[in-house]
Amino acid sequence: MSPIPRRSLLKAAAVAGAAAQFSWALGSKEAQAAPGAPAAEAEPVTLGWLEDGGLGAAPGSTVGVPWPKGAYEKGQEFALTDADGKHVPVQTWPLAQWPDGSLKWTAHAVGPGAGAGKLTLTAGNAAAPEKKVSVSTKGGTVTVDTGVIVAKLGKSGSTLVKTVTRGSTEIAKDGRLVLLRQGEIEDGDQGAQKYERFESVIEETKVEQDGPVRAVVRIDGKHRKGNRSWLPFSVRLYFYAGADSFRMVHTITFDGTQEPGKASGDFIRGLGVRFTVPLRDAAYDRHIRIGGEDTGMIREAVQGITGLRRDPGAAVQAAQFAGEKLPDPATWDQRVTTRLQYIPHWGDYTLSQLSADGFTLRKRTKKGHGWIGAGGGRRASGFGYVGGPSGGFSFGLRDFWEKHPAGLDIRDAHTDEAEVTLWLWSPEAQPMDLRFYHDGMGQDTFAEQLEGLNITYEDYEPEFGTPYGIARTSELLFWADAATPTPEVLAQQVEAVRVLPQLTAPPKQLIEAGVFGPGLYSEPDRSTPAKAKIEDHLDFLFTYYKDQVEMRRWYGFWDYGDVMHSYDPVRHQWRYDVGGYAWDNSELSPDLWLWFAYLRSGRADIFRFAEAMTRHTGEVDVYHLGKWAGLGTRHGVQHYADSAKQQRIANTTYRRYYYFLTGDERVGDLMHANVDSDETFLVLDPQRKVRPDPDYEPDPHALSIGFGTDWSGLVSAWLTEWERRGPKWEKAKARVLSTMETIAAQPNGFVQGSGLYDLDTGKFAIADEPVVGVSHLSAVFGLNELCAELIDLVDMPKFEEAYYDYCRYFNATKTEQAARYGTNFGSLLLFQGHSRLDAYAAVRTGDAKLAARAWEKFYKSDGYTESSPWKTEKVGGPVILVAGTEANWVYTNDTALYGLAAIENLALVGDKMP
């Protein structure tokens, strides 16, 4: 059955009094302004803070705001005002454009002074900051001036940040990266203590933004010792007008060698960021602050004058504890003043967070002398400070305990120059061991590997379980303080490190702008018992996973942000050690579920969960160097351990949400890197283990690419590059259009399953014969969401018809499939997840039977049903390691598909619920 022409459908729906149901479709094309037509100015947008407290002590925040098609042209300026109507300085730039060239997404940066309340964004002239941030380049230095601090950045050598000054006072200098390499480990004990020291070496420094509110400088290079350079880094430094602080986004890409079964290799012993802090005050006026749990911290001086046998005076002691400059010692009790030389100077402090459950703090007077325990606790904030009345340096590492083993060092605070190090990987931990976890167990041939797949679900292949090319991004904050901050300011700095303030656009704007698959999500709705029950189920699932992260300790430098794939009810344990059932690695799109859950709700806890997953899956689960660059790794015991290296895991779809909501440049890099990922099909044949022809060589003019998992990832990268008007956007646009056209032209459209793709032309060859090649996986990696966007953006009726047919027949009966295509689709799964395809096609074609089938498949097929328990059970010793709760019926595949189907069905056919 061919789809009803849309205009006729909409007219009929209006006559029937049901036009409202289809209003989103109408608004997506026919009702939008034509290119070149005068745009109707959009309504003002009220921006809010994700968490209470506003910007606090953070240097600034950047938010992405979507706009309806045709609302504003590129180059439009925007103004920002607070609740009192006062203008707030804002810097604006485009993030994406609609095909007609109008603005689709804009980014807006604010600095100190943005306040803690709501802000209103309107078209208009932006207010200039009182103190603009400026950038200048001279010789080998890039100078950034926020109006409060001046940072001089390096363009060569090992020093990224040469100096940070406030007024005439140098607060910090020699900001560089440090790497400790241990070449050999001894299995079974703590490992050898010898290691090599590598330092950062800059290869390129680039100014990406130069104000007036925000400046961004990117520095790329490698770590070097002697003639060897390895472990590439990419560091971005963010500065905001009027701020006394700056932010660092630090990425490393692992390119070392660690061979399974061998004790020698490139084992990272320590990885960190280090600054030198000049100290000018007397030892008793030098203050140390190191964060403990929550906003708690140790508050000490290098030379303490409290608790002594002799009392210098209550006012003097109180001033030292408060971090204030002490009165002249001549005014103290002279029994203290005359004996100052006998009070120890504590110059070294170390906080170590080697697990998610404990940190220790110790100190010593200086190198060569014994350490003294100074306390400990569970989860440190990752914050520190050293300085005095003449100026000081605050520093912090985000997700400190979550991405253990981490640490903070302060060294030589008793001398003229202290050294602070934020350890992303603490040298006190075991060396970073990324070797594959087993010896292959005799799986030398494809036949043996397929047998292994049939028992542990692990797709093993020798030498494929390599970490070479995976990456990890960390975020750090630094403050140049005029003096030791007050306890209240220190607490604000700690909070900024723990939870970086984020300005947000409301769900209403995200929905009404028609972005990310227009019509596929709507605000939570509890207007009927049936809807309320689904909303309760969605809340239950998210809360359960959030609690499981804590209970199961899904933390660690490489692991934080991911969840597990499948549960083992017998052991009351997730299958963390069973082949392909362990880490999820985006399987069936939990990332997508979380972002859709946020888009409709605006909930901070969902945003933070999705943010951590985006950081992880885009970096750790994907290769960024080497022969598999652009491919990701299927779910496994280690994030890189499975031999199925697939483009679908590197899927740009999972990164787009965070990028457009925040303007994050690092995620932008990841998406741009995927533009040429069609070339990865030349590198690795995904069918190699089952292909009958052992001599098969990929043909660049006839690459077999699936229309589901493969194409959805490819077209997502192309669409995003086109929208962003990136360096390759014209090529990307051509790829979007040519692949849509040639999929639609296949004898069976999407049902054909795959096609032969030509890298040169960007087209699929049109098959001579119709084939049915439907897989239950084709649409569960973002296909429906991408097609909804493409159909909204591109007027291509044949493509629409091809996709509606796929939606119409996946959940159809075998008889209906055979009547349409000559044969049925065979054994399929995941009907509940595919119910959202029924719902989408129901709205687009006006087929009431499809709407009814959407709910039938949602409620009465596979996945979760109303008869599922929808509760957790308490578990504890001796059957489990840590007492908590379990829902042994919950599996991540089902969770992701239920979540997406529930959200999309409610938005599309919520008024058609049984």
C-alpha cells in the first residue's frame, strides 16, 4: 500500500477534527517558511540552570538552543537578560543550520555575573562584558586576558601554560602534563617501582575562539622522553570574561603496546597535570586546603601555630584557621614568636583515591622524611588549594572518585615554589594494565571462534582485543586567587569541581523547535492512569540503573559512564565476566534512551547520567588511532575486548545530543572524525567469519553495507557535518542525499536489507532482484530517529514511502509480509522496541490500524510487559558482595528499547492508547 499524499492526509485529518494529532508533521514542512521568505521571529526562550545555585565559582557556561526552521538567519545576534531585566553579556555562535540556511542550533556562552536565576534569550544586540576576554599571539606565546587574570600559553616545548597572573602577581606557572611509564610489571604483586618520566611536548596550538565572552585555545601534542614520543594528547583551555578561573578539557589517546601473556610493555604508572605555584608569604601564612567528602576539607598551614604548648593568642589562631594574614609576630605571645624555628614546616601533602570507596590523606615535612597520616574518608571531591594572602592557586579534577585511581599532590610548599599535580591515574595505584584478559583458549580458526560465540557470546579473534587507539577525556578547573579564599568561596569552588554548572534550554523549546526527530518525544504526561503507569515504569528503570551503578561500583578511569548488558540471576550478579554479556558499549542504544528521557523532562540526574555515558562511549568504546580508527567495539568483558569492530558503536547519533545541548568541542571532534567512516568498510570485513569466499577482498566500488545498523551510523555523521557546515559538509550533504535516493530505489527499499556501496560516488548500486534482508537489529541503533529527522529535512517522497513500508511490515504477520514481498521476514525479535516504528508510520500515513498495533506490540509482545514485576528485591550477604537491590528480570537491551518505545509511542499515538 502506498502512503497517502501528505497534503491530502492532513486535509482529511483536519476535516475529521484530528488535525492536532498531525500538527507536528505539518509544522515540519508545509507550514515552515520557504527559503528566502521573511522569517517569523521566535518567542523568547527562558534558560535555566540544570542544578540549583547557578554558575557559582565556575568560570562560565555554554548552552545550545534550538530554533524552529526559518526563525532566524545565520548571523542573528541574541541578547540575554536576567529576571530583573538587566542585560547579561553573552557570546553567540551557530552550531547547526537547517537545509534552507536558517539557524537550527545556536550556542550561547555566559561568564561571571550570569546569576543563579532564570535568563531570557531574545533576538537583539548582546551586551558587551565590562571586562572582555581577549586573545593575542606573539612569537611563541598565546596570551589570554579575562580582565581579571592573564594566562600565557605555549606554542612549543613542554609547557602548556607558561604563566597565570592576577594583577602584577604570578599565581602559577609551568603548567605541563606528566606521564610515568612502567615498562614491566610483576604479575601477582604491586609491580616494579622503576618508571620513566615523560613530559608533554606541544605540536600545535590553535585559537578556536577569541571572545568577547569566551575564548578557547586548543593544544595538541605527545608525551616525550628522549627520542620517543607517544600517548597523544589534546587539551582545550576555556576562559571567560571577568573570570578568575579557567577550565581544561584533557584527552589522551592510548597508542602503547601491551601484549597478552607478557609482563613487558607500555604500562602507565602515572598520568597527570602539573603546575608550579610561586609562594611569597611566611610559612605560617601559607595555607593548604584539600577537599574531602562533599564540601569538607582539611584546613591547615604549612607552619601551624594552633595546638601548640604555647598559645600565640586566640585572634592569631582564628586568623590562621580562616586563611587570613596573621598579625606581626611581634604582637604574639613571645614564647611562641621566639621559638618559631622549632615548629615543623609541612611541605608535602598527598591525597590518594585508589577506589570508589576510600581515600587517604597524608603529609610530611619534606622529601626524605616519613609520612604522617592526616585522615581519610570515602569519596574526595578532587579539590585542592595552596597559597596565602599574596595569592594562591585552587585546582580540581572532575569525577575524581568516579574515575579512580586518582590523586592530588602538593610538594615543596615550604619552599619558594610549590608544585601541584592532579593525577588522572595515581602513581600509587597498580600500573594501568590493558592486556587482554584471557589467552584465547585455542580459538585459532573462525570455526572455533564461532563455537566460542555460541557459549560465552564473545566474538573472539587473536590480536583484536587491543586498547591501541582508545581515548579518555577528563575535565579540570583552576582558579588564580587573590588571597586564600574564604570557606564559603572554597565550598563554591568544590561544588564547581564536583558538578560543573550547566545552563539549559527548557524541554518545551527542545520539543517545539522540531529537532532530534520531530514529534518523537513530548513532556511527561500523567493525565490518564495508563500514561501515568508508563511514566512510573520509565522512572523505575532509570532509578534502577542509577542505583546499580552505585551498588555494583561501575566506576573507574576506563569504565565510568557505561552499564552492564545482561544479568545472571543465579549469581545475583551482572555478567561482568561472561563474554559479550558484560559492558554494554551502546548496544541497542541506551545512550539514545537516556537523551530522549532528558529532552522530554529536563531532569538533572538523567542529564548527568547521559553525559557520563556520552563521554565514555564516544572515547573508550571507539578507536581514534590505528587501522580501526572510526570503528567501535561490540559489548564485552573489556570495552575493547571483542573482535567485532563495528561502525554502529562509533555512531554519531549517540554524541549529537550532548554536543548540541552544550556546544562541547571535544564531542564535536568525535563527530567530525566520523565523516569518512564509510572508508572503514575497506579495512575490516564484518562478514569475514561467515563469508563462504575466503579470498574475498573489499571492493571500494561495491562495499556491502547494511541499510540499518551500518547506514544509520554513517548518515548520522554526514547529517551532522552538513548541519554544522563543517569542513566536509558539501560532501556529507551529497552522501546523505545520494544514499537516501539509492536506498529508496532498491526493489524492496529498506526491506532489501543492504546494498553495494561505491565510495567514489556515495551511492548504492540498484539491485537487479528484490531480496528480503530484514534483521531485528536494523532499526535499534537509531534508524527510526534518524529517518524521522531526514524525512522532516529532505523532501524525498520515495524515501518516505520506502521507510514507511519498512515500519508497516516489520511487526506485520508473516502472511502480510509474504503477500507484500513474496516471502515473510523469517524469525524476528524485539517487537516491543519496533512498536515505535508502527507509531511513527501511523502518524505519518494516517493509518489507525498501525496506531492500534503500536500499542498491541508495546503491551503484548516481548520485552517488558505490565505483568513484569516492576519492583526490586533486597539482596545481601552471604549471597552477594554488597547488600542492595536487584531486579533480575531487567536487561539493558530490553530497557533501552522499552524506554524509547514508551517515549515515542506516548508522543506519537498517546491519544490512541487502548
